[in-house]
Amino acid sequence: LERRLRRALGNFAPLWPRLSLPSVAMMDSVPAGGLPAAAGAERDPAAQERDEYEKRVRMFSEFLHSNRATWEKVLDTELANHRCRIPVELKDLKKAEDGLDKRVLQQPVKYLLAWEEALLSFMKEVNEKTAKQLKQTLKLDIQGSFGRNHITPRGMNSTTLHHLMKVEGIVTKAGLTAPKLLQSMHVRKNLDDGHVEQRDHRDATAFVNSSASGAMPTHDSEGNELAIEVGLSVYKDYQKFNIQEAPESAPAGQIPRSIEVICEGDLADKAKPGDRVQVTGVYKSFPASTGDFTNGIWPARLIATNVTLIKDMTEAPFVSDDVKNIKSIAAREDAFQLLARSFAPSICGHERVKAGLLLQMIGGTEKNLPNGTHLRGDINVLLVGDPSCGKSQMLRFVMNTAPLAISTTGRGSSGVGLTAAMIREPGSRDFTLEAGAMVLADRGVICIDEFDKMGQNDRVAIHEAMEQQCVTIAKAGMHVTLNARCSVTAAANPIYGNFDPSMDLAKNIGLPDSLLSRFDLVFVVRDLTTEEIDRKIASQVLRQAQQRFNSEGRKRGVEQIHSSILERRQEVDMRRTQEATEVFAKGIPRGDGEEAPEVLTVDFLRKYLRYCRRLAPKLSEAAQAEVAEKYCDMRMRFQSGFADLHNPNAENKKPRLAVTTRTLEALIRLATAHAKLKLRKDEVLPEDVQEAYKLMLVAREEDVPEHAAPAAGPASGDEGGDDGDDPDYQPEGQPRGQKRSAEEAFPGEAAGGISSARFRSLQTLVGRTFARLPEQQIS
């Protein structure tokens, strides 16, 4: 070995004169204590970094002790709720030291590790017993106003690397939660002497750049072979998911951007596909460790320090005046008509369709029975009609008014894209779950345009999601169930583009009964060619065009909803301390010599609907009886084919849409939604059932029978008849009365001892029997 060293040093002999070695005089000038402090610091950067680390630990320890009582309460509260992430406000850091908040956002790795060590030391001083019982290390959750560091995934670029960022978006793909090795324990393989060696495995996700992370020791210092003890090793949860910028935040015509997020510990499995989240974390690059060459392009991921679900962040709070205005609107007799008129006011006519969409946005009451049965409360609506009737515009208004809405089209969507898919990660054999449109719209609304253009197999895929409100996947050895609790609003054209008068309604629609039965309301929108309607539509369109030409360049009404999440959040913060929302819209275009109609503002309509959704009324006994009677009436009308069972003749017999048990549930949901619209907190009244029943009949283009139409006071039913084709249909605010019972209609038969229920059953059976017989046999 000595000969080899001399031979190697001899090869470098020609280079010795070029080396700038210190002279003897220079060495004599060095003090006995060694080199000066500055030179030592330059030659030992590790010592300088260690001093800065200890300085930051002392600084945060002083910060905690300066307000000891408050931090003791914060620690006790968080640990009592089984949370190990202690919130720290940026404004408090700025008060402690000017500019500290900005330095934390720019260089979070330098501060977080030191501050977490100071926090653990403070915890040991305050409550040593609790500190020993900690199952997870204490972490810091930096909160407050991030300023320019609060962005969407589109803003993540090279300038944000190694910064503390706050990113908002939708979880589109989530990986499985797996245990990750944090500390490995090793024992001697051939000896059972109780010797244990440990090795920490902290990588870039722990904000520590350790070159030996992942390396397993094979021998100890004495040369004995080691083996890992899996049971004694320490693990933590690990998960990766992708967040994509929200559809309303993405620029028009551009593909939404997404970034990958790494969650560890208590943050794993906190978000699922479809959730809107706000993730706080450090944006770091992960260079590849293998290979002698690199192209310089490394994947960058967000290491999460906090994951928060976005629920009510973008909604403006209620003011006392708002509640008063909402109750005053609900107390009006024409409240239903006013709200329906305020729904998409730019579209002329279609009062019935607007009333149905209004009830859909309010929704019924979801029920989860003790035996595990789930009864949906969301209302599904299908619009089938001629082209250029405003169906897509009404879908657009629903999408822009609802708190959470996803828009798609029939031709541009597949069954997997609407539900969920299992995707194999490139370069690995792992499968990840990617949510579809209906899963992303959980607790919201999904708008499907051109529903008739969707393929048959794709339509079958959404059957389960529409009724059971979940998506079940059994692929790649995995069985997964995702929630899809959303309302479906679909628009379609008839089978031949326009309605064919020679064909019945069911053949014109061209959709199977298994799919139609899942829609609570099936509206038929016709393009009626009458001079009066055409002039009315033309005048309204021209008035709106004139209003738009003279309008200012500011956003208002529906246009205001197209802004991004951050802009809406800023507007909400600005309005938080201001007055109540304006109730009635101003500057509504009107015709010559006409009064401007009363129309609610879009903001107030959204508040009204949000206020109604909080209520959960139940069916009263009278309403239950009314629901049963109306359902039996619709069922018998469908089976017999007669429009009116009390007048069975050949003229009013025609094929109708199927009436199933789902129609009964739809009637209950619509009646509950109408009761919530009237702000009834406790019970659903029979008049709510009447309104829901009339709305379902006129949606199916069926005439409301005169004996079932309410009239004012004890007058006969003929005075309150409502023709389903009346263009001036009013959902509420018209005279109503009571239906005559069987005893009043037939007093002689009732006196004979037969009950009214049996008499109605006999009457129905006789009507059905004569309807099936040919005329010759009857004569």
C-alpha cells in the first residue's frame, strides 16, 4: 500500500510548483488559536448553517413563550381534537418580526424544520406527559393571506419552486394510500442477543436532502450480518393525488392544468376524486438519481402541509336584512311565480320549465334509512324539444347559478368519462382511480347537453349514478364505490330533430323507459308557430340587444358568475361587512307602454335558494293521503290510456309516458321542494302536493282533469280547471278549492254502506274494462 501511494504521488510531481501553498512566514502569522472566525466560517459552511438553524429555533421558542397562555390553549385544543398540525397565522409572524412572513413564504424549508423542533420543545415544557404520548410528530400549518402565492395550478411554474404555495382546484385522480417506511429497525441475522440498529429514511418529502435515504445497512460495525425487522419499523401513510384547476377558472379554449400533490401522515386519504380542495404546501422538484446524464427536466410536485375542502368559501354570508327579505318574498302568494320568472329572465316564456328547474335547484330531502337504504333527494330534469327553444341557455343558467356545476355534452362524453375509470400509471404497474363528470359534480348539478346524441352503452353507464347516486367499479382486482350525489339536467332533441305530430310522445322522445323513469320531470318544449308568440319573442330579443348595446363595460348578473374562484372570493370578502343584497333587479328591458316585470337579482336568487336548501320538512298525514291518491290517479291514467278516468271515451285515449314507483318518489321530492320554497320548516301540506302533481302533468303534456283542479271555496271543480296547454299557466297564486269526495258526488251510493275507497276502485275497474272492449261488443 505504501509503494502504491508513493507511485501515485510521483505522478503529480510536475504539478507541485504550480500549487499556491502558504509560505512559512504566512504560517507563522497565524495565531495560536487557529484561523480567524470569518475564514473559519467560509471554510465550514456546515457550522454556519447549524448556527442559523439554532438561531431560528431560539427565535420561534421566544415567539411561543411571549404568548405562553394562548399557545398552551391552542395546543390543548388541537391535541384534544386529535389534530397534530398547529395553525400559525402569517400576521402574527409579521408582528413578531417585520418581513418574517415574506421570508417564510419564499424559503419555507429553512424555517419549518427549526420551528417544529422549537414547538416540540415547548410542548415538552408545557405538558411532558402528553408529549410522550404523541403518536405523530407535531407539524406547523401556516395560514393567512398568501398574496401572490395563492394561485391555481396554472400559475405553478419555475419561479414558484421551493416556495410555500396555496393552490385551489378539483381532485381528478387519487392514488391509493400506502404505508411508507420512516425508520427501519435491524437485528443481527445469526445472533439473538437483542442488538437493534435503526436507520432513518427521510427523503425530499421531509424537506431533508439525504443522499443515503433508502439505503439499508447490511452489516454492523463488528461485521455481523443484519436483517430488517418489519414489525418494529416505523411507518407513515403516503398518498399522491392530482388537482386540476376548476372549469370556471380555466381560460376559454385552453386545456385545464393540473399538478401532483404528495400527502403524508394525517393528510393522506383526506381528499377523494371530485372534491374541491385548497392545498397548502412546498413546491419542490424531484431530480432523477439514476443516470450519468440528464435533460434538465425534472418532475415538480407539491408537498402538502395542509388540505382543506372548499365548501362554503365562495358563498356570501346572510345578513339580517337578507333573512327579512327572503321571508317577505316567501310570504307572497305569487312567490313561486316570481321566482320562476326570475329564473333565466332573458329567455322568453317557458314558465313551466323554469318552475321545474327552480324546484330542481332547491331539491327534496335525502333519506338514509337505518337498514342502509338510500333515498335520493336530488331532482333530475330532462328537456326534450325542438331546436332553438332555449334549452341550452337554460342549462347554462343552471350551471352558472348553482354553487357546484359541471357541464358536458352527449357526443363529447363517454360512459367512463361520466362515471369513473381505473388508469394504469405510466412506467409502473399501479392503478389509480380517476373520477368522471358525475363524481366531480358530487353535491352539485351536472348539465348534459345533446343528451340524445349519446351512445346507447354510454347512457346505460349512468343508470346507477342517477338512481343509487354512486358509481361502483370492479376492475383490476379492485372494488371501489364513489359518491355521485348530483342532480342531472339534460337537454335533448326528438328522435327526428323536430316533433312529428303523427307520432305519440314516447316515440318522439326515443329514449327507453328505464332511463326516462329516472327523470323526475320530462318537459316537452315545442316551437309553437303563432304570430303572437313570435312577436313576443322578437320584441324581447330586440329589447335585450338594445340594452346590451347601451350597457357599461362592467360585469353584472350572469356575466359576473363566469369569474374565477379567487375573484369571487375577493368579492365575497369585500361584501362581508357591507349591506344586504339587492332584491329586485333594475334596468329590466320592457316594451312600449308596458310595465317592467318584477325580477329578482341573480345574487338574491342564489341566496334564496341556499336558504331554502337548509330546511327539511316532512310529509303530513293529509299530504301523505294526497300523494297516494295522486299517484293512483296517474297510474290508472297510464294503464287505461284515458286522460280522465271519470270520462272514459275514445277521443281522449292516447299513449303516455310510463308511470312507475319512481314517479311516486318524484312526486314526494317535488312536493318537498315546493314546501322548502315556501319556507315551511316542519310539514309538507296538501297544496304542495297539488302543485307538484300539476307540474308533472303539464310537463308530460297531459291535461289536468277538472275534477282534480282546485277551486276557490266550496265551489264546484269546474271553476278552477287548469288546462295544461294554457300559456298563462300560473304555478301558484290562482283560486283553489277542495275536491269533491265520493259521498258528495254520489250521495245515494254512499248511503248504501259502500266505502268511498271501494267505490273508487270499482269505478276504475269498470272504466278499464269498457276501455278494453271494442265498440261492437259494447253495443
